[in-house]
Amino acid sequence: MHRRSFAKGAFAVAACAAPATRSLVRPAAAASVAEGGRHVGAQDLDELWSAAEQARQWDARYGGGDGRTAQVVDVLATRAAPLLAGRYTEEIGAGLYAATAELNRLAGWAAFDAGRHDVARLHFDQALSLARAGGDPELGCYVLATMALQTMRRGYPSQAIEMAQGAVERAGRDATPKVRAFARLIEARAHARTGDERSASRALSDCEQLLDDAREREAPTYIDYFGAARMASDAVEVYRDLGKPHIAAGWDAQCAMPAGHTRAVGLRLSVTATAHLQAGELEQGLAVGRRAVDILAGVASTRARAYVEDIHTALAPWAREPRVRDWRIRTRRQLGDPGS
């Protein structure tokens, strides 16, 4: 994908505009039957989905910058690409496009987490194209919601709102409630970044209702991790961003992330620490912040470092306090972070 030629490019948020990206999640004709190369069967698909699940686990535990997580790119090049050039039925072809789309989404997510945003966009765009080629609007919805999260984190919440809304609008009932709930959650987070409490609360309520509906429906395995605990974790950030630390504390009490989600736990604790500091609770903020840094010190994630930097910023009113200076020194030692 010629990633080096894009490495120094600017993040082109205009390319994420809703009119352009919404069309990519519209259902397309099913994958055509391929006639060349090796025969591709169900076992090949199972192996690709297994590789995707392994990549998800590595990412959650070690971060997008870890070498184990980065191996998903090798899977795309050495395993998925040759299969796409093989011989397969229409049904296998649709599954092959979907599996390769999810592997690209995971590669994009890892690059995003490692701070390589242009590389992430290349993989996300490829994932959208593959989802459409395979006639899978649900996966397209999920990919576009992931792109909306990246766009929000890059400082463009209004565009992120359009993308998240467009993902749900175009996928419609072709997407299960859990996938639509994920898109609504990202929308809520983006509304919070714009300071729109009413819209954020409404999107969060929609997410909660969709998750309730999801109990009655089977969902794709690639979103198994998403449930009430993840929603509560993100709700803490929503209300922290809205300057409502006491509401954030109520959501924090509902968080219980699954084992193995090391980075997610560390990020949530970082947000909780800043919420305590918003409420003027220095001792609690420092204590929770220490727990966050202890966890995130073992994760290779530029995004995680940015969350820790939020704690440093929130500590500014107490900058002269000896215990705050000690906290910053300890954090620098653990993360190699300037902490200033």
C-alpha cells in the first residue's frame, strides 16, 4: 500500500466527508465467482477469521505499536491477498472479502493506536471497499464508525458525527443492533467533544437501547467485545468531556472490562483520573492516575500516552504541590513521557 509515500502527508479530513464515505457502505453486488489460482474453501476463511481474532487479542493486550499486533499486515500480504486471487464460489467469495476487510480494519486500528494516521486511513479505506465488494453493509457500518472515532480523536468531531450517523443510516436494518449501537456510541463521544450535551445523551441512550435489543440477536464475532461495560467506559469519557464529573463517576461504577483488555482498562482509569481532578479531588485523581500509568507502561500505544497527557493537563492547578511533582517524575520514569 506504499505506506512510506503517505507517511508525511496531512490528515485529509475532507476525504472523510459524509457524502463520499456514506456511499461506501451501500450494499453492492455480491462478490463474483473467481476462476483463477488455487481453490479457496471454508477452512481458508476460518484461518483468516482466526488470525483476525488473534490480532484483536494482541491489540487489546499489547497496543497497536507492538510487533505482535503489527503482524496483521503480514497476514494480509501473505495469506489474504493470495486467496483473493484464487478460485471460489460466490458464497466463499463474500466471506473472503469480509474477512479481508476486517483484517484491514484491524491493521488500520493498530496504525491509529500507534499514531500512524495516514497509514490507518489507507487500511480503513481498503476495508470499506472490500466490505462493499462483498455486499456486507453491516461490516461497512462498523468500519466507518471506527473511522469516525479516528476522525474525532484527530480533532474533527463534527465530521465524526456525520460519519457515525451516515454509517447507521446507510446500513439500516442490514446491521445488527450491536453494530448500530457501536456507531451511536462513537456519535455520542463526538457530540460530547462539541459540547452538545443533549445530542450526546440522546445518542448514548440510543446505544443503550440497541444493546438491550442485541440480547435477542446474534451479532458478528468481530464485535463480541462490545457490551454494557464498554459502553459505560466510554460514557465516563462522554461526561468528562462535557465537564460533568459527577455523572461520569456514576458510569464509572458500571465499568468492568473483560480480562485481557489491558489498554482499555488503562484508558478508562486515565479518564476517571481526569474526572476526579475536574471535581477538585486531587488525592483520588493522583491515586487513579497512578494505577492507569502502571497499566499503560506495558502497552505500546501512542493513543494511551495522549490519555496520560490529559492527566498532566488536568493537574495544572496543583502544579506547585510536591505530590504532583512526584507524580510527574514517576510518570516520566515509567513512560519516558515529558509530562510537562
